[in-house]
Amino acid sequence: MQKRDSLAAIALVMASALGLSGCANQSSTAVANVGAEPEFSGTLSILTKFAGDPLQPYFEDLAAEYTELHPEVEVELIQETDQSIKDKTKTLTASGALPDIYFSWTGDWAENFVTGGLAADLTGVIGPDTEWGKTFGEASLDAFKYNDKYFGVPLYNNGKFMGYNKAAFEEAGIEVPTSFDELIESCGPLREAGFEPIAFGNKDGWPGLHYLQQLFAYNVPAEVLQADFNPESAKLDHEGYVASLEQFKTLVDECTDSGDGTNGVLYTTAQEALASGSAAMYYQEILEFDTVTAEGNELTGENFGIFKLPVPAGAEGDPDAIEGAPEGYLINAKSPRAALAVDFMKFVTTAESAKTLSSPPYGQPSTVLGAVTPETSSVAVNEGITQVNDASQIVVWLDTVTVPEVADAWLAGGEAIISGSSTPEEVLESVRNASNSAK
């Protein structure tokens, strides 16, 4: 998931880290040789975003299998959560101890590592014309492409959908909404039936941005939206931004039980509300589908359904866009074990490993071609990734697609809309000021 606040801080950390070694025991002149024959010895360090249940065993099992094949290799796993990995990444980067392999989102987040000289150029080993590269969807590879070079290993794909409890909808006597107005209108009957209509927790800030980015994609023409992500071309004056902020405020006020107190609620609390059957809906990533229906939860796979956030009436953007992005791993450009790191990531992305990743209990839809099928994945995961693949465009998360200063302004703005401390016009003006300052 996309938990990336304080992006300006990590950009500053990476800028200050230029010239530092990637790992604490390296010389600053070390350069990654990703195409060399790997030397199967020594310690390979990996920073993952797979801490906690049900994800943690995935890399642990792979590491055990890899070291069984290569007994002279020791794999050191640093497993973090969606939220904790930001601080861990900043700390490791600032201290010159960035691991050999480390997690990254796409967009501006990954680009900071690329421009900072901290991500190895993998074009020769994972470009779309290479043997390894041909095992991935080209769009997934392109998500980590900068200046016609490829820097990332895309591990899984992702998209944002409204997950819902079919039994709750049936009890409330409503159908899946097909417009944004219908979504708002469905909240009354669901509340009367005893359910929180939409569980929502925005304590970390990014969940609100997920709503906003999907609404922006609907309400702002695609070419305008893309230009506005870049401070050099941004105008941020399209009326669709204010409309989106107003629609978001309506949803928070009409459909969530916490209302303006949502900024104090964790996203995991909202996730648990759907899983326990107390909430009817929760806006979530594909990566969460198998978590909310895990064994022991009140919500079962049979009663779990998904739908895209409905399009508002009169929207001027792209009604077929879906918000999302692959997530993956970079290889430290300073690592003397870069060739070994490549070999390990090839092991992580074999067809067998990819199918395991895509199946319950993990439910992380692999970017490896053929890994996500009705046979390997849950119904919801397969449906979600099919819709992502069929979308007219994938709109990258608002807090990684733009520069840190603008992302932080949107983060603060989303929280201000929820609390009612700023109007949509005031929020947009603050974002515009941040964008102008970042030129």
C-alpha cells in the first residue's frame, strides 16, 4: 500500500546521501555490476514491506529456499510495514546503510533514488527485450522506467477499489451504485440496516489522497492532470479539482461514522471494520482483498465484492481510469553484491514464486505474466487485476506521482477538507503555491 507522507524529508535525505556508499561497509567508489556472474557467498541484505501477517512468511520462505540452494549465502531480511518503511528507508539512506535490495513505490519516490544515484540501472538484465524482462507485463516494467532505462523489479500490481459486503447490501435492499450520487444515496439505507456505510481511517493521511486521485482522474482531463503533476507545467486551475474536493467532503460527511474525526482513525481500523462485518464498504487496494476475507474473519470471500469508485455526473476526465501502480524493488547502485541481488530477485519472480505470491493468504497479484488466474488467485484479486489490465490508464498515487512539496501540500489539504478547517478553494491555492515554489 502507498503510505508515503513526508516525501520532502526523504528527498532531502537522498540529496544529502549523494556520494555516500550504499551500505555502511562499502567504499563510496563501488559501482553495481548487475550483469556479472553472481558470487554465491556473503550476506545479502533486503529491505521489504512485508512485515506482519499474513505477508511476513513470504520472503522468509524464499530466503530459506535460496540459502538451501546456496549454503554460502546468508540473507538478512529487514521487514517493515506500510507505515514504518518510510522512516526505515530514510534512516538507512542517511546513514549510508541502504541494503543491497530495497522496496520502492513508483513515481517520484523511485525517481528520487534514481536521480540520487542510489538505484542500479537494470536495463541490461530486465529490459523488455531481455529473457527476464519478457516474463513481466511491459506496463509494469515501464512503471520503473526513467530516461529510457529500467531501474526496478516490479513485484506485484495494484489498483484501488471499493470493497463491499454483499450480505450488507442485500440486508439494506440496495444494489451496487453506478454513479457517485448513487454511492452517497446508498449510505442512508446501509446505516439504517445497522452498518457503518463506508469505513474510513485517515490518520496517516494517504487514504484520503487515494479518494482524491481517483476523483481527479474522473473530473480533470487526462492531459491536464498529467501536466499538473509537474511543477514546470502545472497550472492547477481546472474546476475539476474543486469539484473533487467537494465530492470527497460529501462522502466523508454522509457515509463515514467518524466524519471530521476520521483524521484520528487508523486505516487498519477501517480495514478491520469491513472484515468484522460492522462496515458495509471500505475503499481498498487489491493487496488488501485477501486480508479482509482471511480465515477467521466475519467477511468471507463469497460475501466480498468490489467495484470501481463510481464516476460523478458531469465529470470531464477519464471514466475508465483506475488509480494504482505496481510496487517493486530497487538494487543498490553501490552494492558489490549487485549480481547476487539480481539472481535473488530472479528467484523471487519465478513462475512458481509468482503464483504463490498471487494466491491466498498473500493475495499480492504478481506482475509476472500468467501468475494471476482464477485457479491461483481469489475471485476478487483476479477480478481486480483484470480490471486494472483493462483500464484505459493507470493513474499513479497522488503522493508519489508528483514532487514531495506538492505531495505534502495535498496531504495537508486532504486532512483540512476532512476537518473542515479549509475550503476546497483554499486547499487548491495552497497546493498551487507549493507547486510554484517547487519550480
